[in-house]
Amino acid sequence: MLPPLTALTLALTATAAVAAPSDQPGGTSGVLDSRALDELQQRASEVQRGLQDQQDEVVEARAALAEAERAVAEAEAVLTDAEGELAGYQGVVARYASAVYRDSGALTPLTLLLSGGDPGDVLAAMGFLEVVDRHAAGVIGAAEQQRRAAVEQQRQAAAALEQARARADEVGAQVARLEAAASAVTEELDAALGAVDRQLAALQQEQVEVNERTAASWRAYVDQLRAAGLDAVPAALLRDPAAGLPVPLVPVGAGNGGAQRGAGQLPGQPTSLLVLPAETLTAVTAAMDALGLPYAPGTAGPESWDCGSLVQAVYGRAGIQLPGDQAALFASTSPVAPADVLPGDLVFLGTAEAGLGHVGIALDPATMLAADARAGAVVVRTLPAEQLIGVGRPSLGQRPAADVPGPTGGALRMECGNTVYPPSYDGGRQWGGYPNGLIPPSALCPIGVGNHSLRCDAAAAYRALSAAYAAQFGRPLCITDSYRTYGAQVKLYGEKPALAAVPGTSNHGWGLAVDLCGGVERFGTAQFAWMKANAGRFGWLHPTWADQGNGREEPWHWEYAAT
């Protein structure tokens, strides 16, 4: 009768405390369970809706004011032209009068008769004078009418301008009241958020301690094997218990009553010592060394990992070649029964709706190590039995490709424990249960430049993008803005209400957007062209609304799409 797994001495499980998934940094449960914060956020949402409702009125009022100012300027120009034309005609008449005075009297029909000229010439001259007088009077009269019309146009334009100014002032006053309310609630939110941040920081510290205790327990277990001379048993010698195991090892019992492949045990009293292949020991030890590093989708170390690349890298270090994504790992890793899970096994999590959603490395039947998207880091966490859809043992080699459970019923797929949204060129999505602009600083990660920070996966991707940019241009990316708090959004909206996003809606408030400089801020530069061609490889995109010709041209603004 083979001894059951529960009878084995697993130093790992003897001392390692495990943090529940809901307690992971970046998780949602228990972190924002604050009634005061919920009420404050409700008030902030009401202010936000008010500002959104006013946004169109602000734009319309500013446009109407600009149009009224243009109309006044146009009317003043028309009046100036009309007055100039009238003055010109009046000057001609004045010069005529001056000439008459200088020549000793006006030329009239009587003076013509007294001149004694030819009667026919006199009559012709008299007709000419009448025509000249009528024309002069008509020209001056028309010019005066144009001047009066221009004066009326100016009066109407000035009245419209006054009305537009009054409307703009009214809308401005309404916005000012809303901004004051936003500022007031921001102060209260900052205080409440400080308490939440301290709570999250405490949870993160607990996670660090869990990671450290687990790593210490693992090292103690490896030391036990080393002391017994059993820390270098190759996987090939443990694959077939029926053919015999190295002396003095005996098989490990399986749930079906048989013997497990890929492990052995050293009999002892009161318990036995589990013996794992040297390759598994190397892989798990390497995974322990990665604890605390940030999670970032699509990355493969050494600064950040996703769940598949971490598994691939640590087993690759042990000489076992594996694919680097969760689906390919599920399809190719030799399966074992969930009841027979051992340290170093790959555990695959998922649901009926979403299909396969995560892969990690088992540490015991209730604990796993993973680059976890929800935690935003490589962490030790519980292994949720209700989500376990498969177990694979890399030391047994690969199997023929198997079908991978996928999403059903239109559900979105999961990757490394987090929902994967379709690639977006128009903004990020809410995450972590945090309100926009009210994310605890502890839930963000620095990008290594000033005080700038982003969501941890975005920060890791930004650092990788900046390194690639530096390789091309000899200097890292220049950045002017990253995560923007709710209070900062309120301030910016107060300064530029027609241009800035309504507070609580900016992608900067999700920690998923940056504003860049150093040449990237101008269309047509080599720096901008490089970003357009290469940023997508790191998950960063230039949103379509900010593209050239789309109304709001912002070459400096880039967003993390998490693809």
C-alpha cells in the first residue's frame, strides 16, 4: 500500500501562510469596503454628471461668444469703410465749394446768362450743372444710407455680443459652482483615499511577508533534500515507478490507488520526505526568485512577467522546454489528476464561461505561485479548487496537442487571471474597482522618471518601450504627464473647460495614459513616426481621436491598450 500524499513531509506547507486572492495588491475585495468612500464617490459622480451636462453648454457658449465677437469686428470694419466712403465724397464737394469761392462766386445759371456767351452754350451748361448737382446729391445720400446701415449693423452686433457674454458668464458661473463642489469633494476623497491607501499598503506588506515565508519554506525543503543527498535526482529516473526508482526511494501514492509518475519519497518516521526531480527543484527555485516582480502581459522578464512566460523561463532554466502562453501550456503539458497535484506541477484555472484563464505553479494542493494579472505581480496565492480545470507535470514531457477550453456564449477570455478586452484605440477601461483618479498610490507602480506612475503592467510596458526608444534615439522617452488624480483633473478642467476631459473620465485617471515630449509631441517627426511604428509592440497606442485630422490633434497623448 503506497502512503498517501498527506502523509508526506512537505516543509513548504508546514510553515507557509497563504494570502487569499482577494487580498492581493490590485484586488477588489476588502480594499474599498468603505461606506464613507462610497458616499464620497457618489457625490463625485453627481458632480461629474453635472460637469458632463454643462460641457456642451460651455462649448456652445464659447462658440457663440466667438461668433458674436467676429460679427462685431466685421460690423466695425463695414462702418469704417462706409464712413470713409462718405468722407471721400464730402471731400469732393468741399473742394468744389472751395474752388467756387476762390474763383469769386458760384457758377450758376444767372452767371452764365450774364457772361454773354452763346445762348446754346448757356443752355447746355445749365443742363450739365443740374446733372452734376443731382449726381453729387445722390452719391452723398447713398453713402449716408450705407453709413446708417453700418451703424445699425454695429448696434445689433454689439447687442448680440452683450447677450453672448451674459450667456457665457452664466455658464461659467454654473461651471464654477460645480468646480467648487468638485474641489470640496476632492479634499474629502483625498482623506478617505489616504485611509484606503494605508489599508492597501498593509495588504501589500502582508503579501510580501507571505512571499518571503513561502520562499524560506521552499529553501528549507530543498535543504532537507540536499542533506539527504536527494536534491539532484533527474526527472528521467522518476518517470516510471513500475520500472523501479533509485534506492532508497519508494513510489508516491496516487488518488486512484496506483503510483504517481515523476516523483518519489524517502520513507521515514513519522512521515516520509517527498523527492522531486532536480529539474522541478530548479524551476520552482527560479520562480521563488521572481516573487514580487511586476506582472505585464506579453513580457518575458527579467523585469516583468506574464503567467505563461514565467513558467516557460523557469522550466527553461531547468532544461525543460515549454511554450510561453497559457493555452499552449495547457495543450502540451502531460496531465495528472487534480487530486495528485505536487509542487512544481502546472495548475490551470478557468470557468465554464470564460474557458482557460490562468496558469501557475503549484506549491501544494492549496497554494500556487503565478505572475498574476489581478495582483499585478508575481505572487503566492491560494489555488482555488473550484476554478481548477487541469494539472500538468512538465517533468513527464509533452503530450500530443489537446483542445483548450475557450470562452462560450460571447464571454470575454481570461489571461493570467484577468479579463482581456478587445484592443482599443480609444481608451483604457476601469480596473481594480477603483474610481477614476482615486486609485491608491500603493496600487500603482513608478515608471522610474520623477513622480510619474501607472498601473503596474502599463508601467512595466512603458519601461520596456522607453528602453527600445533609447536604443534608437540615444535617450529614453520624455514624459510630462502620467497618472492624473481626480483633484488634478478638477484643476485642469477649471483652467481649460473646453479642452480638458470632464473630471473622472480622463484615461490619465486610470493610470493608463501618458503625455510625451522630446519630439513625440509633434506630428511628422522621426520620434513620432517611430512611436507609431513600434509602440504597439509594447501595448501602447495613439488613440484615433488624437490623430491628425480628427478634430482634437494630440500627438503627445498615448494610451496603454493592455494587448
